[in-house]
Amino acid sequence: MTNPTTSFLKGQKHLNRRHNAEQRFQWMGRIAIALSLIFLAFMITSIIWQGKGAVSTTKVMLAFDLSAQMVDPENIKGASYEKIVKSALRSQFPNAKKRKQKKALYALVSSDAGFQLRDQILANPALLGAEQTLWVSASDDVDMLMKGHISRAGAQSDRRVNDDQIGWIDTLSDEDAIKRVFNIGFFTSGDSREPELAGILSALVGSALSLLVCFALSFPIGILAAIYLEEFAKKNRWSDLIEININNLAAVPSIVFGLLGLSIFLNVFGLPRSSPLVGGMVLALMTLPTIIIAARASLRAVPPSIREAALGMGASPVQTTFHHVAPLALPGFLTGTIVGMAQALGETAPLLMIGMVAFIVDIPSSILEPATALPVQIFLWADSPERAFLEKTSAAIIVLLIFLVLMNIIAITLRKKYETRF
């Protein structure tokens, strides 16, 4: 006969082992979450630290000769502003006499300085007729030096700014003729091969237009497809096959959709290459499975009693679905759509396949004009050799993350606001 005390002790020992195993599992989960948060914090901190410099830029103040001999008041646009900028630099530093020194002197300001001077005169023609002191953008090397990313120490051959340029920059600094200001151009300009001039506006507009096309196509098609499959389609082998294919499409790599867009939309239909129209159509194909799956899950969550009550009151199946079931499933529709759109916003591979990797300076004004997208712009800048583009890349990533977080917050808010608990 078994001793009760022995059985109790064995049972207690087994129970203690089980509790210890549960405790170990809980601690493993806590450690995993803590490590994930640490890595996430490290990544975000690193991106912010590298990208914070992109929101500031360096300006140089020079005295420009805007007399009638240099700028004809009757033909302001026709003046040689590059010549005026170079003349102002030589007047500021007359000791630069050799050709090599002059070349280094001219490299203190951006290649766009002449156009900036012209735009200031066009905005205020009263500047003409005399010498005027105005601000123009410094070059990216000077900007990097002012931000501390280029060291003054070491051999001159090992840095992009030589000793003469450092001396001129120090002179400008002593005269308060050089300063760092907020870089509004990063948010209001398009792409440029010069880092100090590059901005994200064209990429943002291209992404917005592509998402607009994506939403216009994927939302109605996805929701209607989900309603039909869930509420009206007969449950047979064909509906099962369609459901399996929809689930499989949700796991297909995004570049496959890009290849589909390249072969069908561009090569067969001849739609404009690099346009938000084609980009939005490709993203819509990629987003449709996500929306359909989320919408069907939302429809299944509506209690059958709602359908039965509506049918019992004499409503037709269509009225039951669109007047009673679909409104209750709307929070799930919106959540799935926004999550799908957020996924589309961060996609790069399918857009590369349809040519949205092109260098686009102008801001697109329609869905048929050539454009790029924010993830593609990040990809292009990350591949650039200039140190200043690293800041632009990190800052653009921060902007993209902000939009993704906002879209997810909107999805959560809409679900909480319109969700009905049964």
C-alpha cells in the first residue's frame, strides 16, 4: 500500500518543478521583451543621432555687387549670377590669387548659390542698384565641417577641406558671416545631386499619390471581395481554393508584384513608367490580400444573431449584409486597410521594378508624371558616397517612421472608437 505522505511529497515536488518551469518561462519572456526594447531603442537613437544634422544647414553671408553693370534691371533672369557670386568671394578674400586657391574658394558655397541669389532679387527687385549683403548656402563640405563631421586635425590630404578653406571659414566665423540655420529646404525641395540642396518633398508627394491610387483601388475591391466570399459565396471546393490562394498571396514577396507590374502594366498596357499610377496599382495588388483577410475576420466576428434578427424582420440577404453586418464590421475594415496602406508605404522592391528609382527633381503634380517614393529615396541616398547624404538618409527614415506610427495610431483609434462589443 502506498504511503500517503510519500505520495504527497512526490506530488509537491512535481508541483514545485512545474512552478519553477513556469517561472523560468516567464523570465525568458521578460528578458526577450527587454532585449527587443533595448535593440529598438538603440536603433531609433542611432537613427535620430545621425539624422538630427539634416534639419540644419550652413549659410554664408557675402557682399554682392548688384549694380546695373552686373544685373540689368530689365533682364534680371539673364544676369550671370555665378559670376557675381565668384566676384563676391574674391572680394571677400583677395589673397586667393592662384587658380587652385580660387577653385577652393569657390567651393565654399553651394553650386546653387547663384540661383539662390537670383531668387532673392526676383522676390525683392529693390535690391538692385548697389552692393547688397545677402545669405547663400554653403557647400556640403563646409556644412560637414561646421557640424563637426570633418576633423580639422591630420594631414590636409586626408580631409575634404584644405587649410586655406579652414582659414577662410574661421574668418567668416569671426565676422559672424557664417551660421547654421533650420534647413527648411529639406522639407520643401526635391532631390538633388548636391547634398546641401536635397529634400524629400518630391518623394513625399510621390508616396502620397501612389497611396491615393492604392487606396482607391484596394479598399472597394478588397471590401467587396471579402463581403462576397464571407456572406454570399457558396462553401465549396472553388471557394476553398480562392481562400487558399488569397492566404498564399499575402505571403508572396513584394518584388513578385513588382515583376507583375513591370510585365503587365508597363510592357502590355503601356502605362507611364515611374508614375504613381503604376506604383499605386502594384501596391494595390500587394495590399489586397491583407485587406481581404482582415475584412473577412471582421465579418466573422459579427454575431450570427444579428443576421438572424435582420432576416427575421424581413430584410433581404443584401440588406442584412450592407445595413447591419457591414456597419458593425467597419472598424475591422478600416483597421485592415490602414495596416495594409502602412505596409505599402514602406515598400521599396516593387517600386524599383517599375522604374520609380529614377532621379526625380521636380515635384509631381499628377499620377501620370514621373515620381519617386520615400522608401526609394532613402535607398538612393543610402547608396551615395557623400557623408552629408548619411544625414539625409537617417532624417528621411525618421519621417517615414513617423508616418508609419501615425497610420498605426489612426488604425488603433478608429478601432477603439467604432468597435462594438457583443
